[in-house]
Amino acid sequence: MTERPAPSLPQAGDNEPIVLVVDDDPSVRRALTNLFESVGLKVAAFGSAQEILQSKPPEVPSCLVLDIRLPGLSGLDLQADLAKANIHTPIIFITGHGDIPMTVRAMKSGAVDFLTKPVRDQDMLDAVQAAIERDRKRREIEKTVSNVRSRFESLTPRERDVLSLVASGKMNKHVAAELGLAEITVKIYRGQIMRKMGAKSLAELVKMNEALGIQPPKRDDQT
Amino acid sequence: MTERPAPSLPQAGDNEPIVLVVDDDPSVRRALTNLFESVGLKVAAFGSAQEILQSKPPEVPSCLVLDIRLPGLSGLDLQADLAKANIHTPIIFITGHGDIPMTVRAMKSGAVDFLTKPVRDQDMLDAVQAAIERDRKRREIEKTVSNVRSRFESLTPRERDVLSLVASGKMNKHVAAELGLAEITVKIYRGQIMRKMGAKSLAELVKMNEALGIQPPKRDDQT
DNA sequence: GGGCGAGCTATACCTAGGTTTGTCCCGTAG
DNA sequence: CTACGGGACAAACCTAGGTATAGCTCGCCC
């Protein structure tokens, strides 16, 4: 099967997960490809960080298996670049001679696992399993949030003003006072907001607004 | 241990953070204690995992500095025990001869950092700073959540039934139908719920209910 | 200039939410 | 037995939320 950088990545309507392997050693690529395919996982293999950066990110649950030592951009550099590009595919590192600071850096930046060569097949499969599961959940959340966000984009500035006050629990009359409006105006905007956001109740609206507010489930603490 | 008046921290009550050091080597304990006190941090030092398990967990923002190699319970064991005991004080590991799997395990279990000897003072201080900050945030969240939870405990079973339906956005009449009640009864419960929960609006109630539902910010998240 | 959308308001009307007061049943703790 | 808390309900009453219809000003684009 394909093991070369010409991968048929994302097929629309297809939800089958894929493992992206990046290693400069062809024999490692082949071995990993075989391993993942033996359990029915799709695989795309790359020889360098640059190669995978040029391909477009997959639209299905996926994970990266990355040698930390790569020609050109290292695995850690690639991790940082992906984060900067807002691509959050979970990463599993493999290394022959890594050290602890490297490991800590990778894990703090969100790696799922960090395996040392020789890697036991089962360990690798477990890690990939966990990573894909994580990505699946992340994508699910991302999907609903971006849905809400796009609805929010359709609101006029004034409607947004009203939304934030309404979602904070203020009464129409207080919203009106705060924005210098008549109460009736607030009521009308409110109705428009409910329609545009597709909320069937105030409770739903509040939850949507929460989802918008708590945007970055990013983890990394003090940057 | 040593309690010197903190230099310039004007805090009411006792909110001063503390660093808990666990190392079997007295000279290391002394060195770390001096280091932390030199920047105005309180310190308590222990010679073994058992010792610290017997002391009561601090009520102020704090963190653990833990040698991974300890007599009796190892640092990793202690980490696991604390997690089991629902104590989530952030942990910084130090090690002389750790390996990568150990590091990965510790980080996956939520350690803030994993430093190798010889530890540079600044690295240690940075890590402690970050860990304490993390604990401060965790405590803040924990405080408000447990506040909400205790209010929730004061609700009668029936009030809880009504709460969950109301918070999901259902109208009084629908709640009534679903629970086999008269609408007026739901209204009355609803009022009682608002009073007991201390919510001034439906929006607040919804948020409180969300906070109750999303209970465990377990380590390992990171979506 | 005319059309358009955003923003704002009013009148009128209806529904949903919420409190008060008072009543009743039931089980249990004192 | 009595007191008490939980649960349930009703009538009356008031406030808040929400829709429809209609009308106004502005600024913008063609």
C-alpha cells in the first residue's frame, strides 16, 4: 500500500481515522505503516517535516507519529509550527536517543506520548488509539463551537451588545437602560438573536454564549 | 518549617503560598528551602513520602517539589496516592537519573515539570512559580464550584428534578407535564430553587447547573 | 435619487414567569 | 399526639418576555 508522500488524504464524507507517520528512515516508515494497517488503520507516511507541512491537514480524526530527530525541522520544531498554525492534531513522539528536557518540552506542549526505541508494537498501538480518540473528541467540540461561532458572526453589532447583557441574566429593562434603548427595542433584538442563533430558549442561548466565551481549550499555561 | 515574616506581601488572612519539599537528602532540603525563602516563599520540608502524607494538605496555593527517588514510596507512587486521595497539588519532579518512560508517566499524570539534576535555580523558581499559579487558579474554581454544590445539596429531590428541566430550557408547563405536576407547582419550586441557589436570574441558574455537570477537570484533558 | 439594511421606537396584545396566601396529604421524629 | 418538612395544588395578582404591525432616520451602494 502507499507509503510514499503522495497520500490520498481526506475523502469527504469519510470518517475513517488516519495515522500520519513522519520519519526519515524508509524502513521505519514501512514498519509503522504495516503495523497500523494490520489493525485496519489508514496511514500516510512522510520523510520530513517539510513534506507534511505542504500537505493539507486531514479532516478526519488523526494523529501524528513523529521521530523527534528529523532532517531539517526537528519533531519539536514541527510541533511548535503546527501549534502556531492552529493545527492541533495529537502527536506521539518516538526517539532513539532523547533526553528528559526534550521529553518534558514535548509533553508540556501537549504531546500524547513519547516512546523510546525500540518501541513495542502494543505500546504504539495503544498510544495511537488514545491519540485518535482525543482528536475525535476535539473535533466534535470544535464542530459545535464553530457552528455557534458562525451563527454569532451573523449578528449585527447591536445584537451582540444585547446578547452579552441578556446572557448575563439582565432583564430587558436593565439592558435597555445600559444601552440607552427603549425596552421594546431590546425585546425585538432579543427575538432576532434567538432566531439567528437558533436557540429555542434562554437557557440554550446562555450555553451558546458560554461556548463562545470559553474559546481556547488550549493547554499550555504560561506560554 | 522555618517561618519568617514575609517581606512585602500585604495579604489579608493567610493566603501566602507554600512550597512543600520532599527529599531524603537533608542537604538538598536545606538548599531548596534556602532558595525558596530567598524569594520570599514559605517552605515545608519532608524526608519521605510517608511524612508528607501524614501532614494535612495545605489550604493555601502550594506545590510539591519531589525527588522521584525516595525511600519507601517513590515520587511517582506518591503522585498516584495523592491523585487517589483527590489531592491535586501540582507537582514538580527532580531527578538525578530518571529515564524517559518515567518522565512520560509523570507528565501524563499531570506533573507541571520534571527537572534533572543539577537543577538551575532559575528553572526551579520558574517551575514553582507556574505550579503555584496553577494551584491558585484551581483553588479558585474549586471554591466556587463547591459553593454551588453545597447550595445544590440543600435542594429537595423534587426541586432537583425541576432544576434540571428548567436549566435545560423547558417551559414551566412542559416541566409540569414531564413530572406530572401542575404548572403552579413548578413555579413555586422554581422560586424556591432560585432562592436556595442564590441565583438572581435564569442565566445564572443555567451557569450554576453547568458547573455542577462538568465536575471533574481531571488531569489528562487537553482537547 | 431610490433601494436597502441597520438601528430605533410606538401601540397593542398575548404568553410565560413569579409571588402571596391559604389548603391539604403524608410520613416521621419527638 | 403534635410538630415539622416535603410535596402538591388553587385563586388572585403582578411583572417580564415576546410578537406583529407600522413608522422613522441614516448611511451606503448603484
